[in-house]
Amino acid sequence: MSAHTVDWAALRMPEPGQGAVAGLRERRKRNTRRLLVGTAVGMFLESGFDAVTVARIAEVCEVSPTTVFNYFPTKESLVLDLPPELLAALTAALKEHGRTPTDALLSVLDGELDNLVRWLRAQPDYARAVDAVQRFEAMIRDTPALRAHQRQMVVRMADATCRTLAERAGLSAHDPEPQIAASALLGLWNVQVASSLRHLDARTPLERVRREVEADVRRAAGLLDAGLSDFAMAGTPKHP
């Protein structure tokens, strides 16, 4: 199972010998999952999310609709998922007392960015791959059901973040401090997605895209560490 919200690896065929150390059952499950995601996303991009049924996806993949729902509880989760591994990685990073909560979330976001960069680098046609990413994000933006599903994912991540931060600080998850901290931290996720789309185009080398996105996210993270008072004063004229 992917430990990322978007399983970009599902959109290309596995390399020969990939996963040879895994058990046969696990390899079959992983390959079935990736077949379902890759087929579904391709059909959604071609025909529109609302026009493609789960039954049609199952038919093309030569499985039953029940099999699809065994892997994905909803049609929307074929596009965006929040696997337990990702939540576990997020909470584990936030529990580390040797790092700030901002640094903890940055480590998770770096993994998400690496996931996208690896997929783009593996594609034979970079321009076509960039176009696919742009169309994928546009589909999410323009589809109410996917936007609602994305908001639900953010709520689940915010709840987990809030509980972890509260436990770390010796507070209740109902206290205002961990609530606002969780919301602010997860705002960095939106910054990374927006920055990726802004910088990603067929003319820009992939490593430059990565550097620009990382710089934008860390610039926003710096604001969180500094506090909003610094931001409010940034445009205030200084008087003698």
C-alpha cells in the first residue's frame, strides 16, 4: 500500500523484479491496487470523474466491484487516499521531542514531494507526465466530490496532528493551542501543492522544480516558527 496521499507509482508499470523480496500475496495485493488506481485515474482524466462508474473500472480491470471496494472504501479514494502508514508516519514524526512540529511536518512533506519527483523522473515523456499532473490536480479542483473528500482527509490529518501535539504539550486536544497549531501546520500541505503546480512545467528542469517548491514551503514554515506578529509588522512603515 502506498504511504502517500497520491500513489503516483500506480500510474506506471512496475519495473521487472520490483518487490521480489515481498511475499506473493503482498505482491498480488500491491499490483491489484496499482492496477485499480492506474486504470481509474486514466479513465477519470479521459472521461471525467462523474462519468466513470466503479462497475466500469472493475470491468476494465477484470475484477468484481466488490474487489474494488475491498481495496478502496469509496470511489474518491481511488484518486486521493489517506493510508494508515501516512498517518502513522505523521504522528511518529510529531512525537519526536528532538525536533519542532514544523520540522516534523516538513519531513513528511519532503516524502510526498520525493514521491512525485521519482514518478516524474521515471517517465519517458517528461512533458506528457507534467501535463498529466496538471490535469490530475485540475480534476480534483473542479470535481465537488473530490474536493469534499480532500477536505475530509485534511480533517482526519488535523485531528491526528492536534491529538499528538496536545499529548506532547500536556494539554487537551480541546485546548485552543493544539487546534490552531494543527491547522497552521497542515496549511503547509496546501502551500506545497500550490507551489508544485506553479513551478511544474515542461520547460523547467525537475531538480529546479524541487528546489523552488522546497524553498516556498520552508518560507511558509519560517513564518509559522516566527509567528504572525512578524508577518503583521512586515508591511508596517517604521517610524523614527
